Amino acid sequence: MPLSHKSRPLRLLAIFFFTSTLLLIVSSSRPSAEDDVTQEGWRVEIEEGRSTRSTLTINNRCSSPHLFRINSSAKFLHFEQPTDSIQIQAKSNKQIGAQFEATGLKVKVYRSKVIVECLDCKKEPGCNQDRDELPVEMIVVKANQIEVPRPLGSINGRVVDPSNNPIRGAEVRTPGQPMVLTNGEGEFYIRELAVTERLAVSFSAPGFIDTTRIYKVEGSSRVTGNVVVIWPRAKPISLDATRGGKLTFPGGTVSLPPNALVDDLGRRLQGKVRVAFSALDVANRRQIRSAPGDFTARMLNKTIRQLETFGIFEVFVEGSNGRRANLAPGKTAAVELTIPRARRNTAPNLVGLFSFDRNSGRWIEEGTLRRTPGRVSYISFITNLITSWNADDTLNTTCIKVQILDCGCGLPSGTQNSHVEAYGVDYSGFSEGDTDANGYVCLSVKRNAIVSVVAHHPSLPNVQSIPLEITTPGQVASASDCANASLCPLAATTHFAATAFSDDLTTHDTLLWCKSDGWANTDPNFDVGWLASHINFQSSVMSLMLSDFGNTSLSPCSTSSDCSNEPFASGEYRTKCFYGYGTYQAKLKAVKGSGLVTAFFTYAGPSDGTWHDEIDIEILGRPPDPQKPQESQCASTDTLMQTNYFVQGVGGHEHIVCLPFDASLAVHAYEFVWSTSDIKWYVDRAINPNPVHTETRQLNAPWPSQPGRIIVNMWAGSSSAIGWLGPFAYLGTPVYADYDSIQYSP
């Protein structure tokens, strides 16, 4: 029975309400919970001598009207009507007024319990609602010690299909609020929401599987920019309700017995109905995100656990009048659920069967499913067609902490309330949370597993981080242990990946780029320091100049400065934002000369608060060396392009490409395409569509995953780089590399 209450006290600090449901008593051999024990009930703080009104909502989940009784031994809690026999219609609820009274009571904590019983539910076959005990706590404090309630919050967002097309007229339901409909752009806006850590908002639209998202609402806050993807239902099949029958769909089968269906008024259906059995592929990240809730469940023993799913399905039946149908009391439907191919080797023989409770946003344990011997499916029997169902095992959980950094030059500002999601890579599970003021979030995930973590920008809907793959620790931790981010081990730091851009480099775009100024790389291969004065925009190109310090208005950097007393100065241009998987292109004319490099690459590293990931294009100024194996096939007039990538500071993937031209004579297009599976490098792709080099990701091998800044620079190598760059001799005249344009697309 969901329990909730609304209250308007004179000076009430907060009413913390929880959801509690009378459980279906189903025999189960599943083990008891190890983690995530959650106390549920009613908690009120009130000033001494005051009273406040509230409400208790009782929900009849069964298919027939039933009588309920409320008992309470709490002397400070009084109900506003007789509670020994309360009639509630089928699949509906009733609110009972209640009064908390602190008159004449001392300043202390008063505890009791409320018992809610269904008096005749056992008379209905298939209805197993019974009894629930809810703890009640009233905290009486001195007058003037209670703060004024915080302002109400709001939520807005957009409902779309898997192709990102907006869904017009989708129904958006929030407990205790009027239903709202999405507009032509799929947008919705819900106002005047009470502050809560957990708000379940449900979404439904004709032809789509129902889903529910969980939100945190804070005072004066606006949860914004969220996109809700709803998944299409399977194509319906016609069935004679009088005769019943077995129907086969992608993902499984459903068998309905004869004369088993009723409409929403309880009337028996006859004739043709339309049946759709829809199963989500829980190994597909986008589909699992469309599943209802956040994969937390209320178990038979009343603990709250996280779930690993092996299949989610919905059986939707529609009568000839277009209204949704359900099973009649005492009737069951047999479902054979196909296990997704990616999970068949790990799916156990026995899993839990869970139904979804839209009010609480949690899955409710109902019983078990057994794997079919010799087949790749589970068999189950369900009693309700107005909800979704889930085949799950409980997770052995741990905590991981992730920090999200902002685009603005690596500072962790502007990332509070970023929504972070963790998807199981080697298991089908999901968890989510919002970052704190420092950009940290702690998530409850499976132990000794691999998760993929992605963050969504708090105010820019199209900006998110690229997924990070994290191996989770082995120590035991429950969801409650993840509530305080300071207690979690830091697993990774990442940045938001920005959207597409194209810059023709005619002027310095201060919103997009930074000029490096007054520092040098710690890499001993470099013999330069970076000065903003060595970046110039003229003749519709950006030129990077390299000179000695005698040709600048500045003297050489001292040994105590960031420039480390480098003998030469050059230019380096870097984006403020970070960019992830996608296509990177620079049109440039390289510098010529032994010991010189013209570079275009992505970089994230310790200076950005994360590990070192990098993908490189480096045009070498020297001619080919016939003594080097990779260069022996190059002509003497060719230019050399070196490709490379780094993962967590480890490189070693250098490859030389012979360019059939002198790169210092004209502008050419240099490009790489970075994905989760490979990196492809191109030169003048519009003319030569085939990649000049490809690096393919190997199974379980490290792979660059951090979004990085886009950087271009031109530099001279030190004596330690002579082996691959050749010696550099400065002839007293500055040298230049020209960049015509730079662009990125996801």
C-alpha cells in the first residue's frame, strides 16, 4: 500500500515521506538481502504545542473491491474517520486524513507504528495483499527552532522516440499532480513540486512502452535538459478473447487462457482484442535506459536492493473499444521470455520475478522465474497486464566516485547537479545520480565488474561526457554507503565533451580557444616554451611562429619559471572545451626543417585533472631516412606524417605515413576519426577516401576514452629527440606553420 501524505503545518521543517506497498506473498527460494536495507515509514518534525494535518493514501492493487483496516498505537496520531473498515474500489486508492498532535508533549522523539491490513483480500484468487507495518516518528522541538520550508521546485524535459523524434501528446504523470501532455516538440514542464530526494515521473504514449524516470527535486531548483526516450511497442496481433491462445513475438511468447480478460470496469471481454508482447533488449544501453525506474527493488523482506536484469517485458492488451484490458481475478498469463544473446552465458537458472510500481518508481518482488531446460528463455506466470515485468537477480554492490570537470579550461565550476549514469558493460544493470557542488557523484554499482559512466551537462542538453569504462572495486558496499561522496574511492575524473564546431581561423575566437602563454612542456623532447605573441592571424590563416628569444620582446624564461629556460619560443593554440569520439580535421601547411614538428592532436592529462589520453597527427620537417624500415619506401621528396595514441600516459603506437607531396608547399587536409572500436587517419579525404592508417581496438586492451582538448602547435625537438626528428639548427630567422581551418563533428 503506497503511503504518502501532504501537510501544511504552521512551522513545519519537513515531512519525509516514503513509499510502502503491501507485498504479494509468493513462495520464493531466493536468499535474503545482503545490502541496501532501507527503513520506510512516516517522519514529522513539529514545534512543541503545535499540531499539523496530513493524509495517508491506501492503495488497493487487487482486481476487486476490498475492505481495509488501519491500526495505530501512537497517541500523538489521530485519524479523521473510522479506520476499522474502509471500502476501496478495485485498483484504486483512498486518502485518510490524519492529525499529528504535539500539545502537552515534551521536546523529544516519539516513535510508534501504523498497521494497515486488508481484511478480505485473501478471498480473491491471485490477490495476495495482506498486512504492512510502517514505523511512525514524530520529533518535537522547541519553538522557533524549525526553519521555513524551502521553495518548491520544477522539472522540464523532452520525450522522444529512439530516433530522437519528439512525441506529441505523451502523458506525463507525477504522484499528487495533474497529468500534463507534451507539446509539439515533445516538451513537458511540471511546476510546484515538493522537495524530495526521489520523485517518480511516468511517461506513456500510444504505441510506446510505458516508462518511469526518477528525479531529485530541490527547493527553487529546476531539473532541466533531460531527454526521456520511450521505446516502441511490438506490433500487436489480433486474438479472440473468448478462445484465448498463444502468440509469438520478437523476444518471447504470451499465452492467454480463454475468457481471461476484463476491461477497466471489470467486465468480461469477448471477441477480438489486440495483444502486444514487448521485450526490451537489456544488453542494449539505449533500451535499458528506457526501462521503468532506476533498477532498485523492494524485496519480500522489505529491504531495498539493486537489480541485474535478464529481461524486461510488457504485455499490452487493447479491447475493440480502444481501452486497455487486464486479466480477470484468478486468471494468469503464461510468458516465455527469451534471454538476450549477450546475457545467455551468465543468466542463472532461477531469477526473481518483479512487477513495477509506478507510484514509488521501484520494482516489487513477486516470485521467481525458472530457466527452461535446454532453451534460452525463462517461463513465468503473471497476474497483471497494467504494469511492466522484470526478470532479475540482486546485485552484490560497491561504490565508485566520479568527478566531472567543466569545459572552461578544466575548472570544476558549473558541474553541480550534472546527471551521471552508470551502465553495466559485463552485466545488465543501471544506476544514476547527480553531482555535488564540487562535481563529485558516488554511484552504487556491481562489485568486480565493468561499468560505462557518462555525465549529462546540467544546463546544456546536447553536451555530455563520452563514456568512461571503469573496473569497479571488490569491497562490499550498499547504496546507503554511496550517499556520501567523501566516503567513496575516486574511480575517474572526466570532462564534458562539447558539440560540433568549424573555425576558419580568420580571427581569435575567445569563446572557443586559449592561447598558451608563458609555460613549457615537461617532456624532455621539447626545446620550446609557448608564447601567445607567437600566434598571429593574417591573410585568413593562423600562423604559429618559432624563434629564439632574441627575436621576441621577452627574455628567456628563468629556471624557476614554467618555461624551464627553453631556448626557443613558439605558438600553441588549444580549445577551452573537451571533445570525445568523432571526426577531427585540420587544414594546414607544415613547417619544413630538420628537428621541427607541426602538430594537430587531442589531449587530456594531469593538468586537466585526469589521466593522459592523446591522439596525434605530427608532420615531421625532415626528409625520409632510408635506413628506417617504415620510411624506406618513401621518396626523397615525400613528407612524413607520424600517427600515435596514448592511454593513461602509455604510448608506443607510433606509425610513419609517407605523404606523396611536400607538406610545406601547400595546405592539405589532415584528419582522424576516433570511435570505440578504432582510429582511422586520413589525408585529403575528399580526394583519397581510404584511410592512410588504422588502429583497431583489441579485446581487453587499453583504449583512449577521455574527452580531450584539441591542440595545434609547432615545435623544435631537443637533443633527446634527434633520433626521430633529426637535429635542429636555428638559422636566425623565424619559421612558420600555417593553419587554414579546424573542425570537429561527433
